[in-house]
Amino acid sequence: MPKQKKRFDVEILGTRYSIISARDKGHVEKVANLVDNFINQVMNSRRGSTSMDAAVLAALNFADAYLDEKQNGEDLKREFRTKISGIIGNLDTYMESRGES
């Protein structure tokens, strides 16, 4: 059964946004704070940039971090499968050596 979605109000760069999410309030606020802080950091480090410029740069950075984490997850899955295959091969060899295959 899908989680019930709720409406949350958050503030990013002084603007209120209404977010609909199945996540809890703490998670939604944490995400909004992360976005707000990151955009503010970009704006403070790049004087004269607009909030749109900062939002685009923030989105690019978040997308980059997401793709890195996705690749790391895929690498871990591949490593896990390789190790499991090795363990299964070792077990098969052991069972065969005992005549239990």
C-alpha cells in the first residue's frame, strides 16, 4: 500500500513552497534546508549571480553527487555479486571434494 502523501510548507531563499511528499516532515525540512543552504553558498561565493543562476548551479552539483552515488552503488553491487559467486564456487568445490554435489 502506497504511503499517504502530505503537504508541507518550506522556505527556500525567502520564498515559501508547498511540497507534497510521502516522506515525514523532518525529512522534507532537511531537504529544503540543504537546498536553501547550498543555493545561499553559491550566491555568496559568486557575487552578482541571480537566484536562478545559483539554483541551476545547485541543481548541477546535486545531479553530479547523485550520479556519483548511483555509480558507487552499482560498483558495490558488482563487487558483491563477484564475491558471492566466488563463495558459491568455493562451496561447490568443497561439496564436490566431499562427494556431496
